Amino acid sequence: MRIAKLLFLLVGIAFLAGCDESNDKDKKVKGKASSAPYELLVVANKEWLKGPYGTEFMEVMHSEVPGLPQVEPNFRTTSVNPHDFTSTFKVYSNIVTVDIDNKHTEASMKMARDVYAHPQIILTISAPSNEALVSYCQEHRYEIMDLFVEQELQRDRDFLRKSNSGKVATAVHQMFGYEVCVPKEINAIKRGDRFLWASSDTETSNNYNFVIYTLPYTSTQDLQMEKLIERRDSVMKTYLEGEKEGQYIQTTPRTALERDIAVGGEYVKEIRGLWRMYGGTMGGPFVEYARIDTTKNVIVVTEGFVYAPEKKKRDLIRRMEASLRTLKM
């Protein structure tokens, strides 16, 4: 693994550890979190939120999901004044509070888990001034969003482990020796050479798709996005043809975004973007995870993509992303 990737993972782990000020002995979990998926509660003065600094702050909270065909925010936000933060709001799973006071010497953030409900993250962002708070949030916008997105993905993973497609789980285990949990709606399977595609009912407008295949691994150069996209398009052209001759799925040019992340303590290359049916009109978002199986010396590629015309796709693609994170090699 390259030094840059190792540094990325170490910095990310240190950041999360430093943020979390929860203490198992002090936690008093009063119930189960009951807010809607991908909903974020902002505890701050509502008049301040309407002003210029509050507007810039909320732009960070409304950061958009990357790799979608239309703009969709990571979270739907609700705001409440600090003095109105009662038990009604304390059941939210994702909470961010704003603390602006000149007693603070610099801007910072602290995270606490499961204070009032489970699962729950409360992120307190403190700063000595409006300018310092806005600047800090803009600088750390990706870390802030990743904390809450990871919380939601974990909720999805917990649900998938309880309710998933046994048919796909069995097929993946038989072909690759791995474990994975995908939405139970996915039940149509197509096999190939070191390749499996599973899909939900293609006649519905919410079409989930899961793909897994392996590639030979020789060096870290094999994990470059350009190479992975090239191989993705080759695999898709071979196995995922359209209804008419000459139609096949391919990556929409210039839409792919890459990121190095850690899942379960292991390095993963994440690629997001848009797919399209070459020679057709279908298309939508996809998310791909590529990781190395050192015991078999192969790259394991898992992908989720959805087809949901004229519908919002954030929750659908996030659900598939959560599925990818259940993979156990």
C-alpha cells in the first residue's frame, strides 16, 4: 500500500478517536433513536441560522451527495433553538449543536455517542466567533458529513444483517467464499467467469443491482481509478447487455470520482459515478468498492447501482453502499 494511503487512514482514525468524548460508564441510553434516515437536527439559534453566518454554516450541513445525476443533500435538516431542545428532539440519531462564545480560544468539535438514544451521534462545534466557526466548518466539511453518513450506513448494515437476500448470500459464498448482505428484493442472479450480478425486479422503478467480481492483483497500480474503470467497462460489456443487440452498460464519461477509505479497518478504493446503457436511454448512479484479498492475491470488486427514473436516488444508492460494507472475505 502506498505511503499516502497509509497516512490517510491513520489521520482518519486519529481524527475520529480525538472527536469522540463518549464514555461507556457515563452513557445513559434512554431509548432507541427514532428519527428518519438521513435526517440531521441542528441545535442553534434560529435567528442566527437565518443570518449570513448561519446561512454559510447550513450550506455545509446541506453538502450534496457525490456521484448522483441530480443535486441531493446528504441530509434533510431540522433546526431547533437550544432552549427548545427537549425530549421530543433528543431521540434524533444525528445531532449537531453550535456553541459560539469568546471563552473558546479556537474552533473545535467534540463528538459524543448514545447520550439520549441509540444509535446516536451528537457533534458539538465550538468557536470564539462567527467567522471562526464558519471557517472551521468549511475546512472540515467532509469529516463532519462522513461522521453522520457513517452513522446512517451502520444503521443500514444492521438492518441488512437481519433482513437480506439469502439467495444472493448463498451464491456469493459458493462462488467466492465470501459473505455479503444485500437487500432482500434482489433475487435474480446471473453468473459468469469470476463474476456475479444480482438484481431486483427489473420492471419496478426502484431497481437495485449488486455486482461482484475478482481481478488479478500484481501491484498497487492495479487500483488506479482509470484502470478500474477500464476493467469495469470491459466486464459490464461482457455480462450486462441491454434488451437490444449492441446495448450494454458502461461508465458515463467524466463522472467518476475516487476516494481512499477504511472499512472495517481495511483499505478500500471507492469509486462513484454514473452509468448509462450504451445504445439506450437507461442510466443512474453507481458506487464501487475495490479491495485486495491477500490470501488469493486478487482485487475484489463489489458494486451497487440503481435504476430509478424520475425519483430521488440518495437513499437507494446509500442502501447499496451499506451492502458493500457488509462484505466479509
